[in-house]
Amino acid sequence: AAPERHVQEFQSGLAYARSQPFASGDRVGMVGFCFGGGVTWRVAAAVRDLRAAVPFYGVPVQEADVGGIGAAVLAIYAAKDERINKNIPAIEAAMQKHGKTFSKIVYRGVDHAFHNDAGARYNAVAAKAAWGETLAWFGKYLA
């Protein structure tokens, strides 16, 4: 599926959520894991209403797309995840160059998918810590 489809699906879900009586329209955040982490980066670059994003070990967007990011991005990585981590220097430099709100956390001793409690790589300590950081990020940027 084309990456644009995932962005459109997020926008559709957001429109639906905003139509609900309990919705707070401007407090929009997104978290995604693995492939969903990559989708989170794409949504951040394409949806100006997104205020906070936390991609867990997702492939980031290219520098050409960073200008569209309006969200504060907290990127979560696993130290043993070499395939994904090779992207860190470029996205970190691009976010800084374009003046974006960006932070990253690399959890030592864990591998890709460390937050998946149904998988062999699950690490409860790192997962709990990363979730705490996620909630704190959302608390700061979606308050």
C-alpha cells in the first residue's frame, strides 16, 4: 500500500474522532510501533494538526519531508536495532536543521520490538520506561 493511504486513513480517523461529542479537537497525538512507527513519521510530515508524535523504532521520513512536521517528535529506539538505527543521524540532523522539536531515546540492551509483550524480544523494564516517556511527552505537548 502506498504511504499516502496510511496518512489518509489517519486523517479519516481523526475526522471521525473530532465528530464525537467527547472529542477535544486540537489535542492530537500519535504513537506507532515498527511499521506503525514509520507511518507515524509520515503522518507527522503530512498532517499539520498533529501536535505530538512518538514513533517506536520506525523508519523516518527523508529530509525533504521534514519541513512539513509540526508535531513535537520523540523517537524511541532499541540499541541493538542496527537496521533502523542507521537512520538516526540523518533524521536527527534534519530535524535540527529545520528547527523542529525533537528528542530521541535509545534503550540499551534491547532489540527491535522490545515493547511487544507477545514477542520474544519483549523487555518489560525498557517497555515500561518507554511508555512512561511516551505519556510524559504527550502530557507536555498535548496539555
